[in-house]
Amino acid sequence: MLTNSVILVVDDHKDTLFALESALAPLGHPLVSASNGDDALRVILRGNVGLILLDVRMPGVSGLDVVRYVRRLEQTRAIPIVLLTGFDVSREIAVEAFRLGVADVALKPIDPLTLRTKARYLFETYGQLKSMQREIDELRAQLKSGTPPKPSTDSHSERPRRP
């Protein structure tokens, strides 16, 4: 699980930010909002973002510009991103978004239950990915240093033995 990780919600309309935050609040994860692409990038670069919900069309730095930047950096490349748009999704936007590796493109207004379900799944899956990556990094460090690996305390590592 991602401890101290936040869900970042980005939209240039305050009423939409409020609606998205209200829909996500029951998840119990910390929420951070930004009203433009520049502010979103600042939050992302500070770290601890576990999911990004991002408006496509914003003045200045667009949602797709944010995605392009995030995908270029190793430390942010795997953060799941859901692009949100209040307009019909053009073929060009959809193709570019999925080429960049976004998890989904959703049309606003999005049903709160649908949004929470997507957000919960993507946030928790990313947390599991990060946890596994930390474990792999620790094992690699132990192998490199010659230290024997510690026994796993993972519940599914203790399987019943057959007679």
C-alpha cells in the first residue's frame, strides 16, 4: 500500500474540482488539487502521488502536456493517470493519450461510483507495484552485498506443505 501517497485532482474549474473531490472523499485517501498544469507538475515532482485525475483541456499547460512530461521521468513514469474531458473524446486525443500510457479517458461529468471504483483500483494497484519494486530493490541490494535474504513475512509465502 502507498503510505502518505495522495490522489492528485487537476481541473481549471473550481466547481469540477469540488465535485471530483467530493466523489473521491469516501475512499479515505488524501486528496490534493491543482487548477492548472504547472501546479500539477509541482505536486507530482514533490513525490508521493499515487494517482492523477487530469483534465485534458486547460489553459497553458494542457493535460496531455502534463502526461508527456510525467512519462519522460523515471520516478513518475508508472503513476496511473485518468484523463477527464467535458467534450467528446476525439480520436486524436484518445490515440495520443493511450499511446502515452494513460489508464483511461473519461467523459465529465463522471458518475461518482464509477470514479471511486476506478480510482480505488488504480491507486491500490499502483501501491502494490511500488511495494513489489521496493522488495525487488532490497533483494538486489542484499545480493550485491552478499547478505543472505531475510525470510519473507508475506502471508502467501507460507504455504502448507504436502506430506
